[in-house]
Amino acid sequence: MNTLGRAFRVTTWGESHGKALGAVIDGCPANLPLSEEDIQGELNRRRPGYSIFSTPRRETDKIEILSGIFEGRTTGSPISALVYNRDQRSKDYTKLRDTPRPGHGDYTYYRKYGNYDYRGGGRASGRTTVGLVIGGGVAKKLLDYTYNIKIVGYTVKVGKIQGDFSYYSNPEVFNTGDIDKVVERIEGNPLRCPSSNAQEMVEYVKSAIESGDSVGGVVELVALNIPVGVGNPLFSKLSGELAGGVMSINAVKGVEIGRGFQSSELYGSEMNDQYIYCNNGVDMKTNNCGGILAGISCGTPLVLRVAVKPTPSISKPQKSVNLKSGEEVEIEIEGRHDPIILPRIIPVLESVVAIVLADLMIRGGFIHPCNLEYNRE
Ligand SMILES: Cc1cc2nc3c(=O)[nH]c(=O)nc-3n(C[C@H](O)[C@H](O)[C@H](O)COP(=O)(O)O)c2cc1C
């Protein structure tokens, strides 16, 4: 229940207001060059305070790797790593002790377990995604080292404001290797949005903050250089495993692959990707399938879109019920929160895509399960 993957397994642990959070990565083959800096770079992208739109909670999220690495390479043993929580302010939450916050896991946790950690949501907090990013950092390194696989995520929509940059409006950027320039644009924007109207989105979020509200949006993810054949029929499809992994992240409310929901409006003649022969191999004229046919990767870029809901903690007054007395109450949520989850969820989404790919590629024989030296022979 806390583990993602079967051959490459990432088990996350820890709570928002506990002492520390971390992950155990089991099944990473030996001889992958790996350092704390590799994972720290990913954690820095997820860390609170990275942009004007992230919670002012001050966390350094400094990683400590405890096991699984010797002389700069993985050993094949479990990799265990953690970050300490430094800036919890649990008193911000004491007023909410018996009144579940709308949109959070408080009510369902209380009904299921008979308790809930009112100090920031405990295990249902967005902070638990630290463990996924630790696992994702290892998976990304493994995919890059073995197949030069790159995964890039960016905001394509905020509220109702549609951006003008997406894979389908700019496929050439992903084919010609100009992706590094786009990544610079993504990482330089507070919403991680490379669209020309990103400023309009920024203003939209600012006006929501002023009215004590929050907003959601859509993230697109593209993964490049995935070989043909990753994923298994029928119940371990690449599409199914990706959807399951991504839907396991807090605040994710929908996943599309390729043209997704839009495909339901197209004619078959518009949707089908026709084959061409070029550079001594078979390719496709288009990539409406988003890199997956019948649950198996087809060699074109993987394209996913993910709907993320508005942050549930808002400062507007909301109705709730005192679970002890049954009395209806009005609550206002204090504490420090992201007005929009989008920019910080992007490294988490990339991590889950990486973990799913690493797992299926080890299970499918693309990556040697024990020793990467065999991959390089
Ligand atoms: C990276 C990340 C950061 C988050 N930050 C916050 C936050 O600051 N405030 C908040 O109310 N919810 C935040 N959330 C969302 C809640 O964790 C989530 O909405 C809640 O647990 C209910 O789960 P559900 O939305 O999947 O139903 C965050 C989620 C993620 C993935």
C-alpha cells in the first residue's frame, strides 16, 4: 500500500508533521553511478518555497542516503534515503482538531482509521511526495544512463486559461532535440509554463490568492527515447500502470494518454497514426496514440496529460462539522499552503512516470535486473 512497482520498488514513508520522510528503493540494479546531488536536484524542484506560488514553509529537504551506494555506484542492495522535517508549525492546525477540512483526507481517514493527523494531513499530505521524488530521482538516473530517456513536464492550463505550448502544437521541438531550450523556459517560470500567455496565468493565480481562493490546472508530460515494446498485455499495460501510478498522487483527478478525451471526438481516419518507412525503419506520421498502442510502447514520444485540482486549503470560510459534538461549524484554514499545486507536482509526476518505466523495463528485460554492466556489454 506504500509501494509503487514490482521489480523496481519504491516504498515511501513518513508524514507531513513527523520527524522525517523518506523512501526505500529496492530492485535498482548494481553499478548505476548515483550521488546525493543527483536526487537533491530533483528534491529542490519539488521543495516548498521554490516559487512565489509555493507554500512559505521553509524546508531545505536535504537528502541523506543511508544505504545501497558504494564508491559512487549502486550496489544492488536497497537504497534508503531520508529528509528531516524542520519547519512544521503544528499549532497552526490545533483549531481543526475535530473538524475535517473540506477537500482533504481528514474525513475519510477518520471514518476508516478512527483517527486523523490534523497537523497537515499526515500521510495524506502533499509532503509525502518527497519519497516519490527520491525514488523518481533514482529511476530517472537509471533510465537516462541505460537508454538516454528524458522526461519533461510542464503546465499547459491554469484554471480555464489554456496555454499555447503543448506537444501537439510543437511536436518538432521534441523531435529535433531543442527540448533543452524549452526546459530552461519551463524552469524559469513560476508556474513551470512555457506558453507565451504564462503571465496571464500568473495574474489569474494572484487574483485567486487575493480572494482567499486556490486554482488547479493541467500538466503535460512527455518522455523521449523509450524503446519499442515496454509494457505487457493485458493487465500490466504501460498505459494502465502509468494511469495507476499517476492517479495515486494526491490532488490528481484525471489522466489522458495521447489525444485522450479528444480522441472520442475524432474520426478513425483522423486518430489513426499512419506508418511511414524512414531511416531504415518504421515510423509514424503522427503521434495521436501518445507513444502507446495496445498497452505497449511504439517508439514515439510518450505523451500524458494530468488534471490537478485546486489546493483544498483555502482561507475563505467553509462549512464543516465537529466530529465529536455533531455541531455544524464554520472554519477558516490558517497555516501555509500552495495557492496552486501545479508547479510543485510536476517533479512528482515526472518521478512516477520514471518509476513506472524503470519497473516495466526491468520486468521486460530491457534493463538487467541485477547488474548494469551486462546492459553495457
Ligand atoms: C506536491 C503537492 C503539494 C500539495 N500541497 C498542498 C497544500 O499546500 N495545501 C493543501 O491543502 N493541499 C496540498 N496538496 C493536496 C492534498 O495533499 C490533497 O488534495 C489531499 O490530500 C486530498 O487528496 P485528493 O485531492 O487526492 O482527494 C498537495 C499535493 C501535492 C501532490
